[in-house]
Amino acid sequence: MSELKTMKKIVVSVCLEHGLSSHVESEKQRTFSFIYGLGRDGLSPFERCLESCSVGQRVKFEVKSAAVGESFGGLFSEVRELIEGKVLPENLVFEIELVKLEDVDNREVVAALARSASGCGSGGSCGCGCS
């Protein structure tokens, strides 16, 4: 059973499993943390794919290349470098591992809410339409 609940800080490791030309990019990965369920538009498709995960579990997340930004929502800036500057096929498959769950204090929640209200956190350079 999943331990994942909204308002928990989660640490994930994301790698692009396949989808780029003829080789696998699994050696390139990003590990980052965020507060689950705190995005300004509710759960993103990326967060929904983690709903039934437990710590240590790996899941596949397949998205259309054209929708990768909206699929990751406000967290796109965290994974952008995995695909940046590459010719993308129609579909991308990411492997995601739920590394850690942590309780979050009220100050962290307020700070995360402020960031989500002002865009994805990339300063407008992500191409997702934020500012």
C-alpha cells in the first residue's frame, strides 16, 4: 500500500529510459524533491503516476513529446535538461523511482505555495508559458 499522501515532501529520481534516437539515455538522471499535490492546477499527470507508489518502487511514465511540459506541470523545469537540445520522437518513456518521503513543516508549504503561484520556478525560461 502506498504511503504517498498530499502535503508530503517526496524525493524522486527520474531518467529518460528511451525515446531518443537509437540509444538509451538511462545514465542521465535527475533527483529532486517537491511537495506532492501542491501544484497550482492540482495533481499533474506526473504526480498521478506516483499515486500508488511506495518508497523504493520504480514506475514508467510515458508521455507524448508534444505534451511533456504539461505532463510534468510545475515540475517540468526539474526534468527539462533530460530532453533539452535533442530531437524528440513522438513518445518519451521516463523511469521514476520514489526515493524518499518526508513530513513537511508549515513554512515549507507556504514557500512552495508562493513559488507555484508565480509559475513553475524556472523564471520563464522553461517554455511552459509561466512567468
